[in-house]
Amino acid sequence: MMGSPGSVEMLHAVAATTAPAGRGVLRDATSDLPGRAATLDRLARALARDGRGGRVAVIVLDVDRFDAIGESLGHAAGDEVLAVLGARLRATIGPHDSVARVAEDEFAVLCERPIGCATAMSLAAELVKACTPPIFVDEQELFLTASAGVALAAAGASAATVLRDASAALHCAQRHGRGSVELFAPALRAQVIARRQTESDLRHGIDQGELRIAYQPLVSLRDRTVIGVESLVRWAHPTWGLVAPARFLPVAEQSGLIVAIGAWVLREACRQAVSWSASYTDRQPPSMTVNVSTQQLTDPGFVNLVARTLDETGLAPRRLTLDITEGAFHDDASVLEVLHELKSIGVRLFLDDFVTGNAALSWLTRFPLDGLKLESPFVGGLGTDPHVRALLEAVCAMARVFDLEVVAEGVETEEQAAILERLGCDAALGFLFSRPVPAGQLAPVLAASLPRALSIAPADEHAGGHAGATVTTHEAADALGVSPSTLRRWVDDGRLQAARTKGGHRRFLVDDVRRLCSEGRWSRPSVRSVEPPERDLPRTAAFLREHSAAIIDAGLKATYDARTRGWFSESSGRAHVERWLHTLAQALHSGHYEAAIDATAALTRRSRLGGTTTVERVTFVDRSCAALLRMLVESEPGCDELPAARRVCAALRHRALEDAD
């Protein structure tokens, strides 16, 4: 029996109000878009009209790490994000295209117009780009990315097949990194099947205890002692054998299993570190490095997990180092707060793969880092490529300025180790010292290479008669949990005294080291400062005076969305902001920046009394500075004051972050 047109409309209405988004839904109430069933129906009709094939295309987009929004801000915030993204996608497509929501965080675009491969890929790139502008939800500025898969219908293909092919291309794009776009090829279908099998086996392997940890020693380039160990997860598959991380960790990232794997690795690595300390009581205990994925870092329970693990295992916080990839700094506006919470626990933070990542230099001032890790491909070029050596020399010099340790990965030859030591690199990992091995196999290396426990020698034996017992630079650095370069800077600053041996080596008074240990001054979570330039910037000052209103508006727009207001946007708050920028303009004109830095502190204090959140204060100062620099670049791209202006803005950001700290 054939239903009336009205009955079809009623079916759509009922589906929109009673069915959740997902398979079989005709209309999605959250995004006000067609659902999966309606999309398949429309796609089938389009394929029927086009008997030649190749004219119909489907683009499937997935919001990267959408689940973190719901976990941190709630499902209502997630629904609001989906509604915004749906509107953006509709505004991007042409009149003959349509958008649908086909899964929780997946959208599909159906192109019924005559379209070729290049045009479809170009549209997919535009759709991905449309997802990147920030979205403000509950006073949080969210920066999202999306990946896309494209499939062009072949002759005789069914609607389900085309949509499945686009999804296969999407999975391939996600493996290439966020914001990627991939075109379907028949070989991708087999890859998707293999990936699903890997995910299924991995879930089973986690339950069955098939994960293993290999350990690789971290060696001091100064004296070749082992100062730490890095933990690396492996998978002992019953059929495939020992599976390398590159094969299963991307699947774990995409499936969300990485959170459970990371928690297990953290616990096991900390237990092993404590076990080694008990086994080598006459040696200085090694630190333990654990790699942290972006998903772990943005997981709401991660900081508590780290604190609980340290408490349960008994590992001293300063002996735990967390390696963080630069992608995490792009991922979530709350990352800065998470890093400060981790620093408050006392753990150490390293930026992984610094050279090859897109890491901005501003991160070295904004984030509480302890060190950088140089990726192995660049280390491999030492001794053969002079450009690589020059690059690493610059990185090591910059790290010294910011008081950061430098660790090199992938060191395989003595020549590389010698060059890195001359460049100022502190430590290294690589096959030159040891391959990653099980804990039992590393025991002989630790027994032979761990430095002796902190020793105290008579002053007249080592320090030319200087009164008091002394220790070496390395021993003092280990006792305080800082780098040797930090000790040298403290000597230059007068915070710590050092005596010289006859050979010219520094030794430190044990009493001074103990005093600093009791004060705990080295472990205070802090944001690394940047010194403002020692020059005036009259053109920048004039530009700021002329465009202060536009800069304030840009800062407000980045801090609040159209529906919310806060202290900075109110009349009293804006008046304080105007005085802040007036003081900054005077400082730029005179070249004396103390007043501008003090004015920044005063602004954050006043705004805090006005009820602003930490994120609100930091965001407003940061985005206002960014607007000044951006507008200055657009107005005078060749202005010779730009580098110095960036240093001034970095100093202001640092002051705002200190207030947050």
C-alpha cells in the first residue's frame, strides 16, 4: 500500500525527534541535517540518474578527537559544536551539494553535480579548512581539526559501496595526520579491513596481557654514565610475534585504546624504576621517561592518574619525565593548564621531536618545559651534512638561553656523539649505547654505567683548600634535579657558589646544595621568562596608538563569542584595557618596558577581582598581543621593529601566565 506524501513528512518528523544520530536516522535533530538513511536514499537516486558513473562524489569528514569535548565539557557542548560545524559545512558547499550527519562525529557531503577528481579533492580541502576556526563553548576556545575521505562513484556502484569507500579513504587520511584529505583507491579497502582486524586483536591483546615494555638507556654525553631510561611499548602478538609500535599505535590512537595502553605503560615503567632503585642502592637512581599521547594529555583524568601512580609506586616525581609531542600544543586550549598541574606534581616535561615538528618558539616561553628531544633523522645527518650541524648547533644554543636540556635520539656512531657533546647536547639515546631491551637484559648496563651515589669529598682534596665538603657539577645537578647548565647560570646569578679544582672544574659546597634542596626552589612550576629588547620601537608605538581600538576588539572577539560577555568587554574593564595599551605605547616609544610589564600584572589582577577565569585573562592578553603583531605585519611587512616587538609581546604574555601560575 502506497503512503501519502504527508505520511513521508510525518516519518521524517518522527525520526528527527525520537531517534539518535547514527545509522538509520532520516534527520538529525542536533545539527538539523539529514541522517545516514536519508543520505543513502539520496545517493542511490543520484546514482540511478547517472548511468555513466564518475559524476557523483561523496566526501566523508570526521572531527578529530571529538570525544574529548564531551568528556571535558559535556554532551551539550558537543552538540553545540556539531551544530556550528554543520552550519559551516552547509555554507561551504555549492547549490547542488548536500550535507548530512552520518555518525556521531562524521559528516558526509554528497556532490550530485558533474564533478571530477581534482574538483572533489579541492572541495574536501575547503570543507576541512572550514572546521579549523575556533569555536567558543562555555568560555572555552576550541580549536578543532577534521580529516576527509573522497570517493567517486564507479559505474554500477551502490550507494552503500560509495559511502563505504569514502569512509575507507577517511581512515587512510587519519593515519596521515590531522587535516589530511585522501582519495579512495581499491587498495584502501583491504587496508581498512586489516586495520579493523588489528584493532580487534589489540583489544584482545590488552585483555590478555600481551603488551610488553622495552627499555633504552639515556646516556650523559659528558661522562657516558646512564642517567635515565626510556620506556617503549611493544605488542607480543601470538601469531605475528613482537609487533613494532609504528604498526599498532596509530590504530590505538584512532580507536581510543591509547589511553588504556598509556596508563598501563605509566604504571609498569614507574614500578620498574623503583625496582632498579632498590637493586642499585649504591648508585644514583635513573630517571624514567614515558611517552604521552595527545589523547592522554587531554584526558580529564590524566593528571590524577600520574599523581596516583607516583603515590602507589613510590617513585619520586622528579624522576619521572613525560615526553610530549608538539601536536598536543595545538590540540586543546586546556593543555597549558594541564602542563602546569603536572609541573606542580613535580614531574619533568620534554618536548619530543622538536626539530621536525611545527613547534613555535613561543612555546618555549609559554609552556613549562624542562627540555627538548632532537629527532633521530636529523641526528643521522651529523658528520655528513653541514647544514644539519648548523641547525642543531642553533637549537642547542637556543635551549641554553631558555635553560632547557637537550636530548638527542638515534645516536649510532661515536662521531655523532662527539659532535653532539661539542654542540652542547646534554644526553643521548641510540644503538651506540643500547637497543631497546627487556628490563632484565638492561640490568648489566645499569650495574656498570649508573653513576655512584652522591659522594662528599674533603674540600682540601678537590677544591684547593676551600672550606667545606664539596660535590661535582653532575652530582649537584642530580641532587637538585636540574641540568648542569642551570647550575652554571645559578653561579653567574650569584644564587650558588662554586670552587675551582686545579684542573679548572667546578665543585659545589654540600651545604649550599642542601640549602637549595630544602627550599625546593628548582621545582617550582614556572613559565620561562623572555627579556624585552633594549631599544625603543617608535613605529610600533605609533601603530598601537592609532589602532588600539581594533586591537581591543580583536582581543575581545577571541576571548568571548557573540552570546557571552565578560569583564574585559564591560565599560569599566575596557577602560583598564585602554590604559594598559596606553602604557604599552609609552614603553614602546621610550624603550623602557618595566612599566608595561607591571601594567600587564595590574590588568590581570584587576580582571581577576572582576570575576574573570584564568583562561579568560591569559587568552585576552595573548590574543591582543597576537592581534597587534598580525596587524603590524599586514600594515608594514618589512618593518625592522617586528622581531623586537615580538619579544615585548612575549614578555607581556609571560607576565600574564605568571599571574595564572
